[in-house]
Amino acid sequence: MKISLNWLKDFIMLDESSVDLAHDLSMLGLAVDTVATVGPDEILELDITANRPDCLNHLGVARELSVAYGVPLRRPGVPTAPLPEVAAVPVEISIAGEDLCFRYCGLVIDGVRLQPSPQWLQERLEAVGQRPINNIVDITNYVLQELGHPLHAFDFRRLKQGRIIVRRARRGEKIETLDRQVRILTEEMLVIADAEDAVALAGVMGGAHSEVDEGSTSILLESAWFLPTSVRKTARQLGMNTEASYHFERGADLEMPPYALLRAATLMTELAGGEIVSPLIDVYPRRHQPPEITLRANQLRRLIGIDAIPDFVEKTLQRLEFQVVGYDDGAWRVRPPSFRVDVSLEADLIEEIARFQGYDRLPSTLPAFAAAPVTARLTRQRDRLRMYMRESGFQEILTNSFVSTRRDAEFSMDNRGANIPVDNPLAEEEPFFRANLLGGMVETLKFNENNFNQNVRLFEIGAAYRLEDEKINERHRLAVGAYGEYIVHKWMARNQPVDYFYLKGVIQGLLERLGVSGFTLAPGDDIAFLQPGHAAVFSVDGHVRGVFGLLNQKISRDWKFRQDILLGEVELNSFLSLPEPAFAFRHLSRFPQVTRDLSFTVDNKVSFGTIKRGLFGLKIPEIVDVKLLDLYKGEDVPQGRRALTVRLVFQDPQRTLTDREADTLRDRVTGFLVKEYEIRFR
Amino acid sequence: MRKDLEQILVEFRQEVERVATDEHLKQLHGKYFSREKGVLSAQLRRIREIPVAERPGFGQDVNLLKQEMEAEFDRLTRTLADEDYHRRVEQERLDITLPAVGLPRGSFHPIKMVEQELCGIFERMGYSIVEGPEIETDFYNFGALNFPPDHPARDEQDTFFVAGGRYLLRTHTSPVQIRTMQQLAPPLKIIAPGKVFRKDTPDATHYPIFHQIEGLVVAENVSLADLKGTLHDFARQFFAPDVRVRLRPSFFPFVEPGAEVDISCIFCGGSGCRICKQSGWIEILGAGMVHPNVFVNCGLDPEEHTGFAFGMGVDRMAILKYGVPDIRMFWENDVRFLNQFWYVQ
Ligand SMILES: [Zn+2]
């Protein structure tokens, strides 16, 4: 909101420079964004918070300064001459919706002449960013800028039977508003009506039919108070946001209507040549009831850390036009003025004292207590995972939570539940909240490939959401994606490209980091976005926890990727809630390992994992490892079979194994392999 | 030494001079030191021909000769090995400026780094980290935080609604205050990092998703002065030891008194520049004393408890700290951008 320095000086003596004023206002909580010189005037742009409608005008800002500087506040004058006791014209005002309109004041001015406002008034309005229209409208705007109360002028002749009825709209009732839009109303909306029709949307905008124009000579001036939530709902439902609704929905001053009305009427008789021909009609069914608030000196100390001087407290409140009703036992009883809609509790009063004491003059201390640590395990575990991924050479990314459902579902590892729709999306093509992380990952990989970035390895850890059984299901997930080489040494031909086994190593390490020792793999042929035969689904304790593998070649082609893309996603929740694995030190064996290598062929359908599981299944304690040394499929290997060289590693923790013992163990193993998997030695 | 023996030594030395290769060396060794056919063995065998009286003298001389020759031969062997070594060094010399092996280099996202740093500062001050969901209800995001229904204060946080209006995307991390106070008994000292969402069209300074860190302290007697001291301590650790902190009254429905917190501009030191819009101050966070209604909404008695809360934008801190000109770069994840932050991790 714009405040003119010259205008302020109508109400308060000011010697301070605009820069000092800007600082002082900011420190009072009326943040000044900019100060600009406009002709002979200076304009402050204030950012008034939603709780301070009383400062959305020049008098209100002047009041704050008068308290801060300790100088008197001069209010604009209103006529002392008596108003007519009886109206010269038939006029009647009633309120039918007094739960939404607590007060309605009106008076009639006759013989006005519509014309441009005088130069000084136009300049003032222009200085604060208002466009002058005509003297009547300008005066209502002027009073709004000055006192902060929205007024409305009706062409009195257009009000049937000279009647004003504040009532709820009839269902489907129509009104053409000043902006020439026909509005269809609902029964919740409050209107100002004449004997027959709605003539204004209460607190939002006047109607076109009763608009003041060149032909108008007699006007009815409205100064009323409408319930903030009612004005706000009406304005929102109709998609309107007016100066009036802005003020009313923040809360107007219930005691202001007569004063603002007289102020405007006075200006109109002076500037538009009119004459007040009715009494000030004040329909006021719900009187202002200021709360009585207790302010305890010890609570003041407790909350802001100072011992306030009682005299300072009292004077500050009184200057702010609070009523100090009494003081006993270290506590004041205080009634806030009607314009301070933000004050209803002791804490609100304490803020007033703190504001005028100056936040910068409050002491600075530290809380003198310790609280029990409650950091969630999830937080710690996730940080460990991030650390692991970074150590493994992956770069952390953050991707958009807003997705298209097609893209999101395309890269879903399980398709459980449904995407959560965003009711009011920012981008029409991204109307869903993400249920998976891999869509964003693939996009990021593509973005980097397009930017000619080589050898990219990325990860993201984040929450994804689904609607499952009408409930929001939150899952923390980890996505990995990579292309190119993870070790680059081109000129020595020692490049190491990322591939399925590289990613497997990363996932395996990740699970170990989480304290998961065993997982099982199944072919990932059913994962639509991965390449059959180059993908795996992994499970822990029988539950699927993630997938990884090569991006499906058809999808890769659609995306125009120029190289192999590796992807993986891990569902973290079940891991993050696992108990911390108990660490137990194990003694290192002092006895050497003995190895025996076996070269054989085996049917392609027998996987290495099957053989390894089978060998460990023999429960021979001396077998400590089974390593794959070589894998070969060539002309000299029979069709449908492949050649493996496997190293058996034997060790006894208590003693050195003899060659003979090792041979015996090997023979047990080979016997098993021949019988179980029909291996043939080469 | 006897003349004839001395002559042998002279000849040996002459031959040593001529040895250039390992092959020569071997031949030389055979000729002089071989047990059967070597010159030295032949001389030793001569002892029987020498008169008895001269034998001791002859023996001594042959030994002397042997020592001299062996020493000479050792020197020669070492010299040849040295020459060979130097030759090899030259042959095997690397071009040490050839490219290194490109090893995998991981990194954290700059926003997460700043988040971690901020959390770390408060953790060292005894705070615990708690988290809450990104999808929230009106109650946690607004109602319990003392935003009345249909109040303009809600306008400042343009909200995304989801699932047919039943839920919303949290517009701030403040709902975690409510969840924490419902679940844990005071005294409390917590911070809550996380993503928040507001319906802002993306541009250089706006993105509809950003990160906040919420702080909440609740005890019997916590004051605005404690809030001031805490934020001071924090700003000195995060920005610079000499940074000044200023609190201004402001409004957030869930605190009273409320404050906006500025630091002296870290770019101009407070004298005024483009970044601080000539004010010398940069706004960094909102804060205040927990509103009594919020305590009541969480089932706590505002007479028994006081507390303060604060909330700051992590993305904004990252921009201030690293001078990133466009907030959207954080979301593009161009690895050339991410790589720049590697050395600060
Ligand atoms: Zn600056």
C-alpha cells in the first residue's frame, strides 16, 4: 500500500526524513519496501500484514508514528453544524441479515454536481496510485485512503421507494456490477437491495443500475460494516477482488461508519456543491463489545524477557487508544479499540509493548534447558544412504514432484495404488503428485545427455505418494540412474562401462549398508520399463523391495537415448524402520584358506545363484566362499550349456586344513554338483 | 706383490676397462674366477710349485690379488647395473601429464548440503530432527496453526489442493510443529526440514517446490529474548561471525508476538547494495512466540508452556550462500552445475 508523506503530515508533525521514517515504520512492523520521490511528495510502499487492516490508511499509519514519536495525532474534522432532524426525502434503511452486517449508516445528499475533482484531490489520489474518476467517486476513494473505511455512493433516484435493505441474495438472483458483469448470486451472499432488486454486492462492488453518473443529483452515501468471512466468501466465489473487499475481509472498524460517512459528506458538500438532506441514519443492531484482556507484568517478563516499566506500558496502550480499565496485583485490565481487530489475547498486548519497546532493544539470551533427543531413525538412515551413494560415485538430484500420470506410471515398479491428482495444478500436463521417482530420473538423464554430459550417475531419495484404499500412502524411495563409464581411462583402454552387474554391486552395497545381509533375485521380465533378461526384482524376507536393470530398448529408442541406460528403484520404508543391526566382533582366522578350482559345463537354465545357494545349502562349515573365476560360452561348449570355472574357498577356524582334507571336501562338492545339476567336467 | 701376480692384476684391470655388456661381464667372470679354468684357481694350484719357504708369501699375495680383483669386479658389476638402471629409467619414463584415471565422483545436491549444514548447526545446539508428510490436511497446515477459515492470511500461501480437496500440499513446514506437540511432551527442541509447495509460476526466484526448516522450542519459560539469542548464534555460524541480526515485528497466525528476521547484508556489510535493495539488510526468516491458540490446539496449556518457533527457506539460503542466479537450476540437475559444488562438500 502506498502512503504519501505529505498526506501523513495532515495528521502528525513529522521532521524525520523519509529514510528514517521507513526504518522506524519497518521496526514497528509496518514493513516499508521502497521509498520514492514523486514531485514534491515522497511515497512509501508499505507491506501491511493481514492482521493490521487499521494501518491500511494514512490515519492509521500516522497513529503508529504518533505513539512511537510521542507527538499528538490530529484527526480530520467533520461538521459541527447539526444535520437535518427529519429527512427531506423518503428514505429507509433496514438490515435483514444482521449476522453478516453489524452496522449500516447512510445519508442523502441532494443537489450534487458531478464533475472532475479539484487538482489537489486528484494529485493526492494519483500519488497513492488511484485514478481520479469524478468528484463523488474520488471522495469515497479519498476517505478510504485517509480513514481506511470503504464507502459507496448510490444514485438515490434509482433506489426504488428510497429503501435500502441489507439482505441475503435470493437463489439465482442476478446483478450487473459496476464492471458490467452480470453476476448470478447464491443465498449465502449478502446484497444491498432497494425495495425490489439487489443494487450492490455488500462490501464487494456496487451495481451498475444505481451507479452515480452525469445525470445524478441526489446520492445516498453508504458507510457500513460487513462480516469479513462473508465478504471474502462472496468475493472468492465470484472471482472478484476489490479495494472494498480487501479492506472488509481483513476487518473494518465497527465504530468508524458514522465518522467516515460524515467526513465524506462534508467533502461532498464542499466539493460537489451538495446539501445533506437527511439525518445520519445509523442502523446498528450489533454493538461493538470490546473484550477485556488481562495483561500480567510477570507474563510480559516471561514472554519477552524484560521488566517493563508500568508507566511505559500504560502510556503506550493509551496512546494506541486502548482503554486501561484498571490495574491491580501486577496486572492491567485493558480494552482494545474497535479498529484493532487483531487484539484479543494477552499475547497480543505483549506484542504491542514489545513493538514500542523496540524488538532491537530486547535482551538476547539462550534457552537454559536441554531436551531429550528424538531424532527419527529414518532421518539418520537416509543420511547414511545418501553418504553411501555419494561415496559410490553418484550425484544427488532433486526432481519435480508434479508429474503426468502417464510418465509416472510408465516407470512404476509395482503399479500399486493410484496417483494423487492435484486439483489446481500449475501445469495442465503435470496434474499429479509423484508416486514414483524414476520418471524424474529418466528425464534428468535425458536432459544431461542432451547437454552432452558424459558418464552420468545420479540418485534421488525422496517421498512418493499414492492413494491406496482412499488413504494417502507415503513411501520413501531411492532412485538410481546411470549411463556411460564409471571408470574412464580411454587412452589405456581401461574404461569400465556401467552395466547390469555394476548396478547390482551398488544395490548390494546399499543393502549391506542398511544391515540387510540376504536378498533374493528374480528375473525382472515383468517390469515393463526394463529390458527382459537384463533386469532383476529383488526381495528381502519374501517381500519385493526394488528393481534394477537396463532400460527397455524400445522405451530407450522412444526417448532417443544414444546409449544404455541403467535404472533402479528401492523402496526404503521397510529398511529404514529395521532395528539397528547388532554389531558383534568376530575373531580373524589365523589359519590359511585352501582353494580348489572346478571347471565344468552346466545347462544354461542352472543359474550361478542356484549353484552357489546349493553349495551353501550343504552346510559344510569349511566352505567360506564360492567364487566365479570364469564364464565361457563358445564353440567347444555344447549347445545349451555354458562353461564355468568356480573357486571353492575352504577354511577351518581352528586349524590348518591338509591338502587331503581339501580334496575330500572338493569331492563331496563335485559329487553334489554332478548329481544335482548334471555338471560335466571339461 | 710378486711381479707375475701384479702383471695379472694389470691385465685384469685392462680387461675390466673394456667390459661394456653383461655378456662381457660373464666372460670376464669365467676367465678369472671360474673354479676349474679361472686364472685365480690356476694361480692357487701353482702353490705346490713354489718353494716351501716362499709359500706363505705367495699365498698372501694370491689372496691380495683375489681381494683386489673381486673388489674391482664388484665395482664393475655395480657400474654396469647402474648404467642399465639409468637406461631403463629413460626408456620407461612416463609422460606424467597424460590424463588420470577418471574415478567416480559423487556429490550431494547443493540444497541438501545447505539443509544438512543448517540442521547440523541446530543439532549442535541440542535440537533433534523430526519430519512430517508433504501431503497434509487443512487442520495441520492451517487450522491448528491458528489460520481461521476464510482468512486472508491464507492467501499469502497459494495452496495446491489434492485428491478432490480432501488434502493439500503443505505450504510450510509448520504442520510439523503441531504433529510434534501432539506426540511428544515438552520440553522440546526440534527442527523439521522438508519440501513445501506453493502455487508460484516458476521464474528466476520462484519455484512451486522449495525447502524449509522449521524450528520449535517449547518449555516452561522460553522468551522472545531466547529466540533472539538463538537466531543470533545460528546466523553467526551459518553466515559470518560478525553478522548482525535484527528482529522486526511481523505477523504469522501461529505466533504472537511475531517477527521477521533480517541479517546485515553479507554482500555489502550493511552499506547498501543491489542484493539488499540498498537497505543493508536481508530478510532470512520468520519467527515468533508460539501462539496460545496453537498450544490449545495441540492439547497443551498455554499457561504452563511458552515456546518459540521459526521457519527459514533453504533454497533462499543456498542462493545467498552460493550466488546461484536462477532457482530453476537447482531442479534441472545438470551435472556440470552439480559438479561445481563438489569442493564445498
Ligand atoms: Zn547489501
